[in-house]
Amino acid sequence: MRLFRPRSLQLQLALSLATLYVTATAILVGVLVYQAYSTADALSKEDLNRRARHLANVAVVDGSGEPRVELPEWLASLYSSGTFLFDVRRADGPVIVASNAEVRDLVLRLPVPGDEPAYFRLKHFGSGERDYFGLTARVDSRIGPLRVTIARAADDDVLVRSLLREFVFNVAWLIPLVVAATLAIGILVIRRGLGPLRQASARAATIDPGSISVRLPEENLPSEVQPLVAAVNHALDRLEKGFAVQRQFTANAAHELRTPLAILTAAIEHLGGTDEAVAMLKKDVARMNRLVDQLLRVARLDAVALDVSDTVDLSTVARDVVAYMAPLAVANGRSLAAQGVEVPVLVKGNRHAVEDALRNLVENAITYAPPRSEAVVSVDPTGTVSVVDRGPGVPADDRQHVFDRFWRARDSRGQGSGLGLAIVSEIMKVHHGSVEVSDNPGGGAVFTLAFQRSA
């Protein structure tokens, strides 16, 4: 089973940090609890050792030469309460004092202590069936070596255990708050640290063939990421050089073809032969001239930055284009009209480029519209201009490709090269506008250019 791995670097770091904090906190809490209980046990053992030494210190020999243990009244009362069990005897065996007979019998069953105390636990011992924790130790005294056994009831350290449980409870609810606060701070630090990466990503998103000179910022980046960003910038340098070479080649090739095509066109005018053959040659040469002209336009759009800061009147441009293209429409058996051009519609742009884009759309409309139909150029006050025809339209599946360079539909009836609409798209990108194609309700296609209004 494959484990889920988030794709977000920030989320991965946050989860790793959370895992680290939770693991470290669990270990820390475990160590603290273990150390607390170990300390409580150590204190309990130390208290038993101290009491064993005290019992040995109060052992004396009375006037008759018999050993006995003289306990203070308060201590004797405590030891007789059942909370403590004790037995003091000489190292060679005789009992000096004991809590009761059960303790005497118990000591006989306990192992003889060596240099270190021997600890033991009792379960349900005595008439009260209480649990005890105790030790047997060999202790030196004024009357010689003694074997001292002392035990404390397990429920006597209730206060200590309660304090420990309170400590664990406090840690249990306090630690998650500390972890949450630390995680929040950690995530903020991670987010701040990834800020330069987000800036580089935002810069990368702006790079396209029209802005290939843009480079990713390398300042303030983590050292682990700098080599990657530097490599991407070097790759962009190579791509920019490749684009420049390609554009230069296209421009040079188109420019070099213009002269022989002009000579060929002039020669055909004086060429003898049938009218049909000459007409076909003229048609082919005209198509070649159009292709070369479009290649030069594409090269100029790629290589030269258009100034789109001027104010352009779409109504005036529409009237001029319709007047310019009307003879071509009539020659092809179509008519051309303009609508909404009575009122100026001002937009930001380059007049020649806007005329070029609109001229390409009108030429397409004339080419694909059926004979004796009318193509209409319509200007809208919102800053859009549309070209409407009655042709076959553009299928929905082809609309995402129709603006690609050199793309033509398989059943295309036109003789174009597939560059006209690509030029329109590039011009609109430079103008920060858009071009869209939709269906004409009466049949045909509607190409709409949307510009930014002039202030």
C-alpha cells in the first residue's frame, strides 16, 4: 500500500515538523514521568535507609547488659500504628525489638543482606492485609553490627503519588498547547522561508514566447534551491538565443523571397499561353506573396515590441478596413457592411496592428462566407469589434486550435496558410486583450476582438 505524500513542500515540511515535535514531546514526557517516579522511588528508599540507621543509632545496652532500642514517644507511636513494620536484631541472629511476631517470622524468611541493602515488597501482609515496601540492611551501631528490617505501607505515599499524577495531568494538557504554538510558529517560519520560491514561481508564470527575456530572481533563495533556479535561467538564456535565431531566420527567409516573387509576378504578366493557365499561375504566386507577407508580419510581431500606448478609435478603424476590403468582397461575390461606427469607441493600442488584426478577420469572412452573403463588422461601445459571417462556422472541437500557427482544418475550403488567425491572436496578446470565436445564431461564425478601454 502506497503511503500518501502531499505534493506541497510547505505541507511536507509542516508534517515533518509536526512528527518531530510529537515524537520529541512523547519521548520528553516519557522521560519526565519515568524520572519523576524514579525519583519518588529513590526518595522512598532513602527514607527507609535513614530510618534503618536511626533505629541502629538508638540501640543501647541497659544496666543489665541487655540490648534494647529506645524510641522517642512520637516515633514509637508512629511505628506502632501499623504504617511501619520493623525488626532490629544482632547480626548473629538474636532479636532486640520487633513490631510483632509476624515480622519476626518474616525476617527469618528474608535473605541475609550483604554490603548493600536488600529491598522487598509484601502483598496483603498482616491482619490489615496491607501492601508494604521495605528493606533489610546491615548497619553498624554503638553496640555492634545490627540487622535492621523496616517496611512502609504502600498507601502511605498517597500524597507523593497524587502529586505525581497531578504533574502528569498538567503536562498532558500543557504539552499539546506548547506543541500547537510551536507548530504555528514553525509553519509561519516555513512560509516566510518559502516566500522567495513563491516569488520565483510567480515570475516563472509570466514567461511565454513574448517575454522570453524574463529571468527568475536568484536573490534571497535557499542555498539548496539556487542551483536549480540558476540552471533554469541558463536554460532560458539558451531558449532565448534559439528563439532569436529562429525569428531571424524566418524574417530573412521571407525577406529574401519577396524579390524573386516580385520578379516572378512581373514575368507572369507578360507570359503567353492560355488564360486559364496564366490565371492559375497568378493565383499560386498571389498565395505565395500572401504567405511571405504573413511570415514577415509574424517575424515583426516576435522581434519588435509594439507600442500599444496610443489611443485608437475602433469605429474609424472599422470604417477604413471595410472601405479597403470592400473591392475584394465584391470581386468574390460577397458584400461587406459596418455597424455601430457612428460613435467613437476609444481603446488603448497600436492603430496599424489593430487594422492588421481586423483585416485578417474580414479576409477570412470573405473567404469562407457563401456567395451573395454579407459579412458585417460591428463595433460595440464596450471596446469590442466583431466580424460576423454566414459561413460554415468553426466546430467547437477546433476552436482551441484555430489560433495556432499553421493550423488548418482538414475540410478547410480556403487557400490560406494558417497564419492569419495566429497573427490576430498575437496582436491581441500584445494589446492585453482577447480574441474569441462563437456561433452566429443565423449560421456562421462570430470573431470578437476585446480591447482595454482608453481612460
